[in-house]
Amino acid sequence: MKLVLLGPPGAGKGTQASLIEKEYDIPHISTGDMLREAVKQGTELGRRAESYMTKGELVPDQVVIGIVSECLRQPEYEKGFMLDGFPRTVAQAEALDKALSENGDCLDAVMSFEVPDEELVRRLSARRVCGSCGVTYGATDSKTCGKCEGELITRADDQTEAIERRLEVYRAQTAPLIDYYDRAGVLVRIPATGSVEQIFGLVKEKLKGLEDG
Ligand code: AMP
């Protein structure tokens, strides 16, 4: 199955992607995780991406399209994949369509996670990540990671100003993809305001609908 998870920052795409990966064995590709890893490793890509990411801006299309195209050429993604955080612009969506159609492929579904803005700001402000292993936590009083005991930190782009900017960027550049994929007939809307388990229940229903055709 070839899936895209679409939605504003804080919609829970990463959390649902991990659950989908476990239950359905569909490999998860997160451009945000790849870019954060590149920043952490101090690679050339990381150096180019860091200032955009800290400000809540998008990394330029040609950079991100390059990483994803390279990634999708790996044999492990031939049977299926789930893209999380890509595409984020119409140019990226067109590049993805082109890369897939060159192999006679297309997307099976684009899941659009829908959450009101106030809830997104609340979730992003409360979010903490482990500085060592990168696991994400919602609101937590703990200062250390339950998995590896690393220190829990606030992501640079979860600071208040960057949150506002990321939501603006989402509305201006990414939200048009909802229409783009609706017109392509692959959009699946997920109201994503309940608990993680409730939202995953909806995701499973929709995936079953797709499998049953
Ligand atoms: P995320 O973890 O998906 O929220 O991504 C974190 C940051 O990485 C974003 O705010 C962007 O700066 C950058 N980023 C991730 N994916 C993309 C993309 N598809 N296009 C441009 N920038 C991206």
C-alpha cells in the first residue's frame, strides 16, 4: 500500500504512522525525522536545512524532493510505503506523482488528519521529545525518556513563534494539497481530535475500506 499522511503540525501524523507501521508492516518515511537526523549528524544536508527548520519555514522543494526520490528508489519501498510530512507543497506532490508514474504506480490513499488550530497549538506547546532516541511525548511531567532515560526537551520548532509560523506555512503551502488529492480521488478525511486509540480506530476502518476496495 502506498500512503501519504497529510495534516498540520501537531495533527498526530507521526504517532499514527508508528501505529500503522507496527500493525500493517508498511515502512514509514518521515522527512522531518530524516532532516532532524541530518542536523544532529552535522551533514551538508543538515547544515542547509537547520535554519529553515528552526524558524518553522519549509526546507526548499528541490532539497526535499531530492531526498525523497532517492529514498523511494530503495528496494524496501517497492511494495509500499507511508510518507509522513511529504509532500508539503504542490510542487512536491507533482514530483511525487511523476516519480511514481514513471514506474506505472500511483498513491492508494492520502489520509488527511483534521484538527482545529487551538488544539494544534495546545498539543505542540506541550510536546516533548527525547534528545537521545527522538521518541515523542505529548503532555508529560517527566524529565526523562521512558525508553532510554535520555533527557526530554522541547523541539526548537515547537517554541511559540515557530509554532505560529509553521501553522501559517501549513495553511498557505500545504493545505492546498487537500483539494489537489480530493480532485485526484484519493483523499480520505480523518477527524483527528479524539484519543490516539480512537483516531487509530478510524484509520483502521479507512484502511480496511481501501483493502476491501
Ligand atoms: P515535521 O517533523 O514533519 O513537522 O518537520 C519538521 C520540519 O522539517 C518542518 O517544519 C520543515 O522545516 C522541515 N520539513 C519536513 N518535511 C518537509 C517537506 N516535505 N518540505 C519542506 N520542509 C520539510
